[in-house]
Amino acid sequence: MNTKEDAAAIWNMMYEAMKEEKELPVTAITLWFGDCRLESLSADSAVFAADSKMKKNVIETKYLDYLSRHLEAIIGFVPKNVTVTSPEDEDDEIASLDRRFGDEEQKSDASSETEERKGSERKLTFNSDFTFDNFVVGRSNAMAHANAVSVAENPGKLINPLFIYGHSGLGKTHLMYAIANRVLERDSSMNVIYIKGEDFMNQFIISIKTGKTVEFRKKFRGADMLLIDDIQYIASGAGESTQTEFFHTFEALYEDHRQIIITSDRPPQELTILEERIRNRFESGLLADIQPPDLELRLAILQNKAEHHGLSLSPEVLNFLAEKLQSNVRQIEGVIKKLAAKSLLTGQPVTLDLVKTTVPEYIRDTFSINDYVETIISCVARRTHVDPEDILGRKRNKEIKNARNICMYIIRSLTQLSLPKIGSYFERDYSTVHSNLDAVEKQMALDPLLESEINDIINDIKRT
């Protein structure tokens, strides 16, 4: 590591990746890592600096592996020694931390709500990483982008609700943040609330347990603009009471001409666990899908991300990466961050050789979709102890049917295939695939063990 500027650049990449990954709540990331930095980095050691001994102890005890994993994602390796330092005198630092965040073990629901607002809602304001200006537009996302701009310029008037859907990593959340930023830039008094579907559900459950449902309703029904990201988590995990609460929140805002923006990984008609009246409300607005970027758009995104990270890429490298990185925008972002960090560490320009040694996991020869489906079926068959031929056949005993349904669910999760195309592999029609996916989602909602097993299979497939 040559300079503190290099260390700061890598830490900024890590911090942004933590927020994007969403493994930890935004409030936890802000609390424990918001004031941290990467002090130094070499092949043998990485030294992170916390601003108090209390933070240092918590990070070393609970989050050192988490930090190491994110460092490896950026630079491609984990140094032998990863340590955390802090100032010797902690008293003032702890007092300051208590004033900012309160006692984590005894803080009240009111302070939790304040942190949530700071952490996952208002903090989005004017974040330069999430604006319309740096959203690269192409044929696959032009409609969603145009309608997002329209909503930002005329909230609650022309398009309500706006429902944006598409697979993970294609830019749905970016557009949400861009809307929020544009609205708040034009009128900072607007009460703009952004929240993930899962967090909406969890906050409602907590409000019931603590007798704070009135405060919960006041908070969300008082929004001038409500943005709910990843609504499918409400669809897959919420009980009837949560869905009812969401419906009435939606109705209150809609009838008062307050803007509602929803994102999902699939269109409303495929969110079959959601109540029909909620799906109908979604479909009453404008539906905008985002497709995977084509080659032309991938080239533009690569160039844009490289410039953002101060990286100069030759046409040869750009074309090579654009051909290999076909999955989504988040994948492109991750590769550029790794290459930028490696270039900073070594002082070398980004050549094809550097690319091949830094991100080999992204540049293997691309599977055909048929090969990928075959890999998924083989992996599920191995884990469920069911013969692949039976999965593809007509047998309907419980074990085979469950394995077949899991295959369909994972294919839907990991590919861009339509339901009829998925059905063609199993000689089933659209309605059968739709019904089978619905059955798996309902089982996962009721059985956390099944959900864990399916996620393990997905992770195995990604590593193959």
C-alpha cells in the first residue's frame, strides 16, 4: 500500500459494498463501521482503526470475519494478520458514542426509530452513488429509467404506484435512491421514507409486541413518498396481519395522492402469496421491468464505473470484460472495484493478464443456458438423493415432486428464463410451473430449514 489515499479508497469500496450487500442492517453498519478506516494494508497485514476501544472490542469479537470477507472481495486475498486498533483513552469516545446512538442494550423504541430514520431512510439524501446522472441507460432499462424520472419530477401526480421489477443486481434500488435524491433535492421538506420489505415487516411485528402500532401507522402513513424495496420479502414471509397493515398503508397514501414506489424481483402476478387485493393495487399503476444489460450497455457501464473509480481501461480490456460479465450490473461493479484495488496495491495498469489473475471467477468460459440448467438439476438431485431422470420425468411421489419443484425455483432464481421456458425442460406448462413455484415459496415461508437448504444448494451451484 503506497499511500493513505489508497487505503481510504479501498475502505470506501468496502463500506459501500457492506451497504449494498445488506447482510447487516444499515443501522448496525453505520454504528460500528461509520467512523472506521483502513489504516494500512500489505500482503501480510491489514490494520483497521476504530474510533473507540468499545467499538474495537465489538468488531474484533463479532465482525472481524465480516471485515476480512469484504476486504477479500475487493483486493482478492486476505492478509495473514487482520487487526483493529483504537485510541488509548476511550472515555470521551464512549460518551460521544452514547450520545449519538444511545445504549445499544437498553435504548428505547423511540431512539430505535430515530436510528432507523437516520440509517436507512434520510441518509440516502444526495448520495452521489445513487443518482439519475450516474445511472447508465440502455435498451434494457430505458422504460424503468424514464418512468422513475417522471415520478421524481411529479410525485403523486402522473404515475402511482410505480412498480419496478427485475432480477437482483440490475439497478432497481439505484433508481429508487435516485428518485428519493431528486425529490429531496427539489424539496428538502418532503417526508421521504425508504425501507426494505423485510424491514417493514419486522418493524410492524415489533410495533405489535411493544404496543406501538399507532406510532408505526403514523410514521408510514404520514410519508409524502414511500419507497419499499424488495416487496417479495413481504410476499414470502409476512403473515396476514402484516399484509393487511401494508394494504391499509398503501390505501391511505394512494387516496391522499402520496407517491408509492415498489421494487420486486418478479411482476405482481407472480407474487402469488400476496393477497389478491394487494396485487391488484400494484397492477393498477405502472409496471416497468429491467432486463439484463446487452453488450452495448455493459460496455457503457464498465466505462462509467471505471471512470468513477479512477481506472483507465483499454478497449481490449473493456471488450473482454463486457463479453464475460453478462449477469448483472452489480457483478460489473464488483469486478471494477477489485481491479481498482489491485491496481492501487501494485501500481500496475489493468491489463488482460492482471484481469485474469485478479478476477478469475468471473471470466471462465460462459456456460450455455442448457448446461446451467443441467448443472442445477444435477446439484439438486445430489442433495435430495433423487435421480435426475426422475426429476425430469412424470413420476409424482412426494420426494421426486419436491426435488422437481426446488429445481424450478432455483432455475427461476438464478436465470432469466420465463416460466414457459422453465416448463419446457420438465415438459410442464406455464400454469404448472407457476403453481410449483408458489408451493415452494409457501413451504419456505413455513419451514426455515427448507429455506436454508435451498440457499445452500444455490451457493453450491454458484461455486461450480
